[in-house]
Amino acid sequence: MQKYLPLVARIFLSAIFIKSGISKIFGFAGTQESMAASGIPFAGIVLVPTIIVLVGGGLSVLFGYKARWGALLLIGFLIPATLIFHSQFPEEEIAFFKNLGLMGGLLMVVAFGAGEISLDQHSESSSMQSAK
């Protein structure tokens, strides 16, 4: 059971980022308008790397490939996104604390890695095998 829990956690944790990135791709114009209305300069230009971070970081955590880096990338996205879009209390209080929870989960990935069932673990095992 312990072997599978990090995988399940990574699936749950990464789902929100991957879905959000894909939603921004298909709703690019609306997202751009929303970002501009929130005071983000050059919203269309900023949106492209945002999508890359969300999808790329989410896939990194999901597959456990360079998962610590992917988690750090997502934390780097969440900090300003939380402060800019979710700091109006009480309207955004739930979203604010949801993002804090996501950061906590991502910090666990940074601290402990992706777990046994991951591409990171697979590549470590492969490199140890070839070193023998």
C-alpha cells in the first residue's frame, strides 16, 4: 500500500494543474481578458508561459519525472496567482486556502520526491543497475 500512495497523491495533486492549463488553452481569449481585467500587463504574452508551467509542471508531478522541479515550478506559479487572484476576502477565501493546501502537497513532493512508482525512481534504478 505504501508503494502506491505517492502515485495516487501525485495523480490527485497534478489533476488540477493539468485541467487548468488545458482549460486556458481552449478558453485563451476569455482567460486573457480576465487576466487583463485583474491588472496583469501583457496578459496574452504572460498566458503562454502560464499554460506551459501548468501543463508541464502538472505532467512532471503526475509522471514523477523531475517531480521536485515540477513541484517547485508550480509553487512558483501558485504564489503570485494566489496573491493576485485570491486575496480578496471573504469572496476568495476558499480558493486562497485551497492554493495553500496545493502548495503544501507540492512541498511534500519537493521534500520526499515522487515515490517508488515514478519515472524519477525508474531512472535512478536504471542508473544504479548500469553502474554495477
